[in-house]
Amino acid sequence: MANIGGFIAKGQAIAGSANALGDLLPPSIGNPLKSFFGGGGQQTGSSYSSVNKFRASIAANNGLARLNRFFIDFNIPNSMRAHDDHGGVEDREIIFDVPFLAESVNLPGVSFATTEIRRYGYGPIERKPYMPIFVDNTISFLGDGKGRMYKFLYTWMNTIIKFDEMPSGKTGSNNARPFEVDFKNDYSVDITIITVDEGNNKIIELKLYDAYPIFMGDIQMNWGSNDDVMRIPVTFTFFNWKMQDIEINLAENDPKKNMSTFQKLQKIGSAVQTLAAIRKPNGVADIINAAGNAKIAIGGLSGF
């Protein structure tokens, strides 16, 4: 054990000297030298190796995701399919335009409602989660030149609660009376949000289940807005959301599987030195320290 520890210690000293020398030499000579001895970027304080690893990681993951590469999609709610004032053909045409007229959307987030407890009943306060909280999602639609998108959203909300034509008392879709609420299964839809890369390959796919609009914002018209277009902000609430097709290979990013041979030797040498430094316990404190050092050493050898 002592011979292995001495070998590792000498190897570390040689590597440190080589990396320090590599920092002083031209890159064409110094970089191969440092690479041969395990990089040495972190040991010498140089950021060269870290920057290269960062660039390699970004390149290996197809660059960085763009905020302007997305589209959304949803079906026509059942409450609108038989609407007297909005034909089925028109519905299908506007739905085809949704991916192009949806200007902005938020990828949904989640937070946890927590409750405060006292550790062991009398200790410090600790927060424990007990349920998820979903935030309503706002989608901004562009208004087309025929006003179809605005009419579509207006009609959708009017099929949820019939809020117009109150004085005449006329019934709406499904014979709904003024201010009568329709069934949720009729007016809710699943909204799919997909982000894509530069080659239009899918990156992330999210689905909002049983979503429906609860707010359509005011639109300020202005004679001076010659170069601006109409934007319709709509807030959707939903029952739940879920990410589709989750594929993450955590093993590829495991540092233990990407270590060089010399880095593994360094890790083994450090663990061996820790075990060799454990002295014979003479009291309770020494027993606790010895157990802690042994645990650290064993942890350092994990993954080999």
C-alpha cells in the first residue's frame, strides 16, 4: 500500500510540474504536454482546459437551444364544431394557421407548495413539499388580415360561458343560455408545445392537458402604429402538463466514466493515502475520525 501511495505521489508531482511547464511553453508544445498528463487545467489554475470542455460539451449537444424555434398545435374544441355562426370549414382553416400565428408562448414551469415542520419536533424549521402548483400559460397570437384568429378565440370563449346576446335571450351552441357554463369536456383541448433545432428536429415536446382560455387581453389600436401588427394575448389554464418522449442518458455525463487513466490513478492514490493516514484509535474521538476518513476513502474508490 505504501509503495502504491508513493508511486501516485510522485506521479502527481511530475504531472504538476509538466502542467506548470506547459503553461509557459507555446500552445503548440504546451497543450499536448498538458494533455498527456491529464489536462492539468484545474490543478494549475488555468481555465484553458475548462473552456475546451465547455465548448466540447456544447458542440456534443448540438449547440444551444434557440428561443425562436418552436410551434404549438391543438384541435378544435368540441363546443365549436357545431357552432351556428362559425362553420366547420373555417374552423379547420384557422387551426391550420395556429402554428404560424402563435408568436410567443411560455414553456410551463412548476413549483411545490410547502409546509413548515420542525425537525425532530423541536429543531430548526424545515420546508416539506406536499403538492405541485401549475402556472397559467399565456400565448400571444398574431391577428390576421381577415380577423379570423380574433373571431376564433372570441367564439371559443363564448362557448365556455355564453356572455353575449343577453338582451335578446338567444341560445348559443348546444342551446346554451346567456351566462350558462358548458361542460369542460366540450371546450377544453390538449395543447402541444414543441421546440426544434436549426434543422427543424424536435428537441422538447410538452403537452398541456385539458387546456382552455380564461383571459383574452385588450388590444390597443393606435393611428400612429403604422409598422406594428395586431397581437392577441390569451391566457390558458390547464389540468396538468407533461413532457413527452424524455430521453436522457445520464451515463454519458458521468465524470467517473470520462476520467483519463492518469486521473483514475490520482483518485486511487488519494484514497490510498487517506487509508494509510488512519491511525490506531486511542479514544472515542479517534474512532469517529477514523470512520469518517474510511468512508471518504471508500467513496473515492467507487466507480472503478
